[in-house]
Amino acid sequence: MRFELSDDQQLLRSSTRDFFSKAAPLEHSRRVMEQDAHGFEMPQWRQLAEMGYVGLVVPSDRGGQGLGAIELAVVAEEAGRVCLPGPWLDAVLAAALLATAGGRDELLRQVCEGHKIVTIARFDSPFAGAAEPAARVEGGRLHGTKHFVPFASAADALCVATPAGIVLVTGPFDVTPTPTIDLAQRFGTVAFDQAATLLGPTTLLEGVDRLAAVGAGAMLLGIMQRCLETTLAYVNTRAAFNRPIGAFQALQHRLANMLLRVESTRSAVYRAAWCMDAGDADAPLACATAKAYAGDAARLVCGETIQMHGGIGFTWELDVHVFFKRAKTLEQFYGSTEEQLERALGASGYLVG
């Protein structure tokens, strides 16, 4: 197992950081998040696709880049650093699902090229544990409702989880927006009455779920790293009693704990990515562990960032709340911390009641 990125992966990291810093600076992204109904701009989306980021893990002979989970983690970490708005991770996961299912190469190429947007609709109920009828396929048509569908208003097609398997439906869709605290994400409740095409069994989602855990965990890592850097810069300039507040030992201990959480998350995320690319038997455990740990760690790091900025940390004008809210969304979705802990216990051989 390698404990450092290859030369190509390091080049991908540096080029991606340079691209995101120029194409998606947070001061611009905040205006888009706050003012655009879709939450992102199509010209920027097409640019992401042209750079190959949407088709990152799709085989090269089917319109993608043919890269692996480690490269996904590298790009996702940089996306987290700028709090990238839009359905990038959702589209990557949908493209991976379409590639695994097969038979939809034309749609897959359009997704990779940025001409179509496809995401995955999974949640039958807006509340954990609530019993609601699942979306169902009857007579070749999909009926029912899905909640918290990512970027449903912008989607040209959706991959929908049903008791019969994963089905593909095309828009336009009947979408009711679902407001959340996260400006970088858009969700909607979708009422379906569309012709449905079966892609395959729900087991297709198993590999996608692991990829989602790596991608979301890496985005959380990027958010934490950016928050730590922002906090370090602030405590070294903000003075109290004629000293930078970073000179006080109490804050140094808290900063050290933030650094520990960031670096531990880095180890967990890239270990999980390596396991996926290597086909290691520990991949299910490593991916679940990485996402569960990243969610808890991000909550602490982002919370400490706001606290150590003092009174201004709670203001709308300061960017730190954008990262905090994005972290809260990533903590709950792509397998919540609780769900990932259950998966980790199951992968470890423990029975979960």
C-alpha cells in the first residue's frame, strides 16, 4: 500500500486546486448559491465536464477518464476546499451507476460531456424510520414520491431506487423544492408518473455507495483543511492583551485537536480509496469507517472554526458558516454517520439488530 500520491495524482491535485481557485472562488460561488434557483451555473458545469471531472470514474472507452477512487478522492478534496456548488458528486455517482448497469452508453456520454445531468433518487420518506409507501413500477411506469432528490429541478433524468430494482426515468419532473441550511446543495421532492426503464437490481448501488462514502469523506476532508487554514490565519492576526490569540495555550490545544482530526480523516479516506482501487476485501469496512469518522470530525473542526472566530464567526458575511453547513449536509447524506457505523459493524462481522 502506498502512503503517498503518485506523480500523476499529485499533478491532478495541483491542477485541480488551480482550476477550482480560478473557476469557483467562494466569493463568486456564494452569489450563485444565494441567487440562482438551480444553485449552480451551467457554463461552469460544462467547464467541469470538459475538464473530465464529471466522467472521472467512467471507463475511457465510454466517454470518461477511466480513473479510480483515489483520483476521485483527490478531486473531491479540492471541491470541498472551495465548497463547490452544484451536482458534481451526485453526477459522478450516477455516471458510475450507469456505467455499471450498462446499456445506456449514449446517455452516459452526454452526462460525461456535461450535456445531461443525472442524479440518484433514493429516499422514500423525508424522516428516518418513517413508514411511507415506496415508489413503485406498475405497467412500465414509475409512480410514487421520492424525497431529498439532489438537484432534481436541474436533472434531465433520474436513477430511482424501487423495490423492483433501479429504474431510469427521464424528465421533466414534478419537483417541489426542499429548502435546507446548505446553500451549495439543492434538494427536491419528486412526484413520479413517468415511463420507467429497468437498469438492474438494487445491488448495483453497493459499489456506488462505497464510492459515495469516499467522495463525501474526501469533500469533508477538504472542508476541514480549509477551515483549519482559515482559523490558523485568524488566530495569528487577531490580538488580545497585546498578543495574537494563537499564542494562548488553550487555543493551541484546540487547534492541535483540529489538526489531529484532519489528518486522521485523511488517512481514513485515502485508505478507503486505496482499498476500492486494489479490490481489497476490507473495502466495505474501510469506506464505511472513513465516512463515519469524517462526519464526526468535520462537525468538530467546523464548529471550532466558528467558535475561534468569536463574535464574527456567527455572521452571515464571514465564509465559515458556508463550510459548516456544507459539512452538515455531507454528514447526513451519502450514508449518514449512523448508517455508516452500522455498515462498518456489519462488515466487521457483528450483527446489527
